Amino acid sequence: MGKVKFYAWATVRPKDLGLSSDLLKNLVFLQLERYNNV
């Protein structure tokens, strides 16, 4: 459930904040790494 919530945030919030797609990709990658390490 946590992952779903993160993806929902990642796809909506950065666009609202005007962040670049590259930064978004980096955020998703880092978040996935954190989940994999847990």
C-alpha cells in the first residue's frame, strides 16, 4: 500500500511543483532502492 501511495504522490506532486522529469525519475529510483533494501 505504501508503494501505491508513493507512486500516486510521485506522479502528481512533482508536476504540481514544476520539477523536471529527470528529477522525478531519480526520486522514484531512490525510493525503489529504499524499498528493496528494507
